[in-house]
Amino acid sequence: MRVMQELLTYLGEHTTDILRDIETLVRLESPSKDAVRINLVQDAISQMLTGMGTVTRHHHELGDVLHVQIAGSGTGRTVLLAHADTVYNVGAWDNLWRLEGDRAFGPGAYDMKAGIVQAIWALKALSANGMTPTCTVDLLVTPDEEIASHAGRPFIESIARGASAVLVLEPPHLDGSLKIARKGVGGYRVNITGKAAHQGTEPENGRNAIVSAAHFISEVVKLQNLELGTTLGPNMIHGGTVMNVVPDSVYLEVDLRVWSQAEAERVDAAIRQIAPLEGTRFEILDGLNRPPMEPTPASLELLTTAQRIANGFGFNPGAARVGGGSDGNFTATIAPTLDGFGAFGAAAHQRNLEHIDVPSLAPRAALIAGMLLNI
């Protein structure tokens, strides 16, 4: 217990420094797909970790994947998983950084640049107090989590193989709980082809793609199972040319959320069996892109360890199940995974409102440090 208190004391004394580093990353605006700006964030993270481990940069057109490895005292490995991109375009916020009482506001502060900084300072706290993680630590920061992790996923899955644990540096649940489950997330793009004709003179020769799309939508929503948490949202549609022409093409996009892989497979099979109306054709593309993050005995054991450590620091995180996905969805079937080790706060993805809770930075960073001593 004395060791843990030393960590918390050290981090509490450095809260101003932690906040300064978060401000540095937040002011480096890094929207998804802006590789230049994302790489500036990766540069800054690398600088913050100078002398602490081996830094590797994997180049990608969407931005670099950053891997920092810090040696531990044992033979296992713990992965700290994070991302550098945010949902905000450059200049979207009126002010890039502001403090109001115990809250710090900025684009990506909560999701999830503060989580990265907390992990860095957890490692600094261990080093400053003469402590070594029990496992080798692999900090992986990817460039494109907000847009489905096409660049990051191969590295995420590779580094998770053989790991003792994956701790995801996304924010906790709004009540501070750690996340033991996330829904699988996906989407379908459906191209619907019909036949154009003049609506006034020969509508019978046309095949209305919009009507066929309406048929598809009515069948899709029947596949929902709200009791099991399975939702299908036909949330985008576009088609037709002008009012007096039978439309010959439509495309629509359907959001998919499921708690289990079994539900994902049921929906996928059924959706591809929906028959188009006569004279029209469906092309069904894509599907699940993040598998569900389902709890396992090993991940629940991680939760028990985290709760015990957090209790020593004066807070008691619960266990949350959330509808949104993270990169932890990719690792949950590969290694024990627990999510929500980032900063406490609120208003993710909300312009001018996203913020972190400053007093919670030290104890949340101490929890990460404690985990690295107990895995």
C-alpha cells in the first residue's frame, strides 16, 4: 500500500505537468486522415517518452503507427492501446484550450489525448520511484481509430498476440466505470439498381429503385432484436434524379450494432438473403468492421485487479457495457482486454464542450501505474 501511495503522491504533485502535456497534444489538432498533423502528435508523444524505451514508427498514408516498448522485470507483455486522431476538423473549436474550474476543454482532450498522457506519466511515476513494470510494456498509438482503424488494425492484432493484458486508454464510462464489453460495430452500403422511365408517359416500363429500397429497409428493421441489443439503422439514403423520372439507382447505408458475434452472423446472413423487387437488383457491401468486445474470465479478472487497486486510490470503478466500439474490440478475442483507463470527463465528440476532470488525472494515472505493477 505504501508503494501505491508513493505513486499517487508523485502524480498528484505533477498534476500541473500532466495538464501541460495534455494541452500540448490537444493544441496539435489531428483530424482523421490528416497524416501531417497526426504525425506531429506522434512526434510529441515520442518526445515525452525520451529515454524510456525503444521507439518504432510504422509509416502509413493516414499517419504513422507509433510503438514504444519499455522493458519490464518479467517475461510477459502488457499492451497500452491508444489513438492519435480526433473527430474534429482543424479550426472547429472556438478556443483550442480553456480551463473552467476543475475542467479542461479541448478537441480530443477526453477522446483520447489525456489518456495517452496519463499512461506516459504512469510510466514516469514508476521510474521516478525506482519501480519497474512486471511486464514489458507496449504502448501502441494508432492514427485512425475514429474512422475504423484500417491502418492500425494489423498492428493492433499483431501486438495483442501473446500479451498478458491489453489496457485500452479510451475514457471510462460517464460514471467512471471501466468497460468490460462494447458492441460490435459495422455498416452496410447497399446499391440498388432499377430502370429509368418517364413517369408520365410510360411508368410501367420503369423499375423504381426507391420503392425497392423502401422494401429493403422494411425488411432490415425486422432483423433488429432490441432485447439482445441488436440494432440496425438505415440512416443514410440517396437516389433519384428529377421528379418526373422513375429512379434507376439508390444507395443507402445501414448502421449495425451487436453485443455478440452470433448476432452479427445471424444478421449478416439474413440481410444478404433479402430479395429485391422484380426488375431491380441489390448489391450489398461491407458488414461488421469491429467485432464485439465480449467479457471473458480473464478480462473480468483484470477488472477485479483494477478495482482493488483503484480502491486504494480512493475510487471504485464499476463495470460498464457500452454501445460504441474501440480498438479494444479487435483485441478482446486475442488477449485479456479491459477498456476505460483514460481520463474521466464528458462530452466526447461535442464541439466546444468535450472536457476532462483535472482532479481525477492523478488517481487515474496511478491506476495505470498500479496495473503495470500487478499484471
